[in-house]
Amino acid sequence: MRPTGAMHLGHYHGALKNWVRLQHEYDCFYFVADWHALTTHYEEREVMGQYVYEMVTDWLAAGLDPDRCTIFLQSRLPEHAELFTLLAMGTPLGWLERVPTYKDQIDKLADRDLATYGFLGYPLLQAADILIYKAAYVPVGEDQASHVELTREVARRFNHLYGRSTDFDQKVAAALARMPKEDQRYFAKQKRDFGETGRAEPLAKGEALVHRTAASIEGWTTQDTELLLGHLRGAGRTVLPEPQALHTEVTKLPGLDGAKMSKSYGNSIAMREEPAEVERKVRRMPTDPARVHRSDPGNPERCPVWEFHKVYSDEATRKWVWEGCTTAGIGCLECKQPIIDAILKEQQPWRERAEKYLGNPKQVHWIVENGTERARTVARQTMRDVREAMGLQY
């Protein structure tokens, strides 16, 4: 996450809740993306210093366990920047320009000067962040899926350029020559279709043909199979594995006004907001404009409070709210009280966990330093593999 503001309930339900669950299922790396924050906030150096450790405290309060996951600071690992630089040598400019979020962010952040190499290259820096840990999965929402796909393309191209032995093409040609002519043409077609479209179907057809060949041709070796499978994918030896997007269930919690929750919009509730402030903010939430008077019936679908009920209330409470609103049986303040109670209940363990870190901030610093060293061990090994593949181990 980028340290550009305090964590709010939208962050928790949109990402942190999944992070907490995933740490029990995978070997997870979670980092403060302070270099990424600089791609859009490079003139606001105070942003990172103000929010880095406050954000990590929120992570720990939410339930991240430094004994179960690795928590670190991106800028403490120059290996990320080195891999970013080396990947940039072979990444076509058009790949970065066509990332959907690139033009979208330029339009949305029109008040900022984003005509920088850093902003254009941030998806490649993301790719380096992922590939340096040889990640199998990246938990993302649908809006970030294109970044994982770019990462896969970057890894595929790197393996194609640097994962091949000097006699790779000759070995491929020799293996193909052992196939019947018709199978050779079929294999070439599937390889071409996969390279042009990236679709899974031609890849699967090509792989099936290779496995059938392995079972039917005498003397066919495992090396022959791996050789053709790598050739089919447009790669050689896998130096940087291609990650998969992990589309976990994400709960979208809008802001108090129904728009996207954001501190800059003034419509957020911080994860550790004071109880009195939580109550004040929820009570002041706008409701269905049709309910001018207490006796006017309303429509929950037109009310921002209803979106909070979808996240925080059980079915019985939602039914009570729906009936009470549409018949004017309850007032808006009555409708909001279950939300206030639910948020305060959710926040209570966060406040308790955060207390020990707020009283001893050096403990948070130590957790980050310890996680950074754990991450460095993995990153350095990957960079040794990358430098060797690129011929930089002289």
C-alpha cells in the first residue's frame, strides 16, 4: 500500500481483511510502497514521513502478525530498483503506455504533473516488486488485473531473452523434426495464436500435443518436453516465474456520501477513529432525499446508509431497515444506530492491538526492520539469478 494517508474502513474491507486471512494460507509479503507514492506525490516529501509507521500500526491493529507474514519498507531494498532498471532494458515502451490505469490516472489527477518517467514506469516497478519474490499469486481487485497481466508478459519476455541457452533454437528444431509434419504445423499455429492473443486455448492445445508426442515417440525425453513447452510459451528456462492474479472476495465500502471513501474527499472513517467522532459522522450521513419529513417513506437503494447496512448488518436487521424505511416506520437516526454500534464493535480489537504499539513506537520500527531483512534475503537470491541470466556476474 502507498503511504499517502491514514487507513480508513474502506482500506480494511477492500484489502486488509483479506491480507489478514491470506497470512494463514500463504507465505505473504506486505510492504509500504513509498517509492510508488513518489510517482504521484514526488513534491510532497512530508507525506511518507508522516504516514509510513502510522499505516503499519493500522496493519498490525487489523491483525497482521509479523511472525506469520513479512512486513517491510520498499525503499530500504535497492534490489527492487535494480530489477526495475534491468527489466526496463527489454520492456517495450508501448506495453507501459497501454496500461488502462495510465491514462485513467492522468485524467483523474489532472492537477498533478504526471508527465514523468517515474509515473509512466510505475507498472514496471510493480512488476519488479512482484517478480523479485518469485510470487505465485498477487491478491488484487479487478481494476488491478491488468498490472498482473503486464507482470506476466514482462516475466515471459525476460525468460525468452535470458532463459535460453546458446543452442536453444537448434535443440527446439531437432525436437520438432521428430514430430510428424502435420503435428509440426499444428504446433506452430498454436504457438503463433498464443503469442498474438495470449489466450489460454491455443496454449492448452499446444501443451496437449507435446504431451501426446512424449507418450507416442520412442526415445522422447523429459528435456524434449520442457524444451517445447518453453518454446510454446515464448520462453526458455524460467528465471522469473509468471504470477497469477488472486481474485479474493472484496467488500466495497463507499464513503459517507456514497462516493469512493477517501480522506481527501472528507467522507471517510479512520480505522482508529474516536468513538464519539464515529457516532457524529454516521449521524450526519446524508440519506434518501425523498425523506424530507419523518413521515415520508424512503427508498434504501437511494441512501448511502444502506450500503453500510450491506456490509455491517445481518439479514434480520437489513429486513427491519428496508421495511421501516419504505413505510416510514423508523426515522433515519434509528436506521443509523445499528451501523454505529457495528463499527464501534469492529474497531474495539483494533484499538486494543494498536495500544501497545502506540505506547512503544520503536517496536513498530523493529518489526519493519526485521521484515525488511527477511525480504532482503529473498530479493538478493533472485537478483543473483537475474544477473547470472543476463551475463552480469563478471
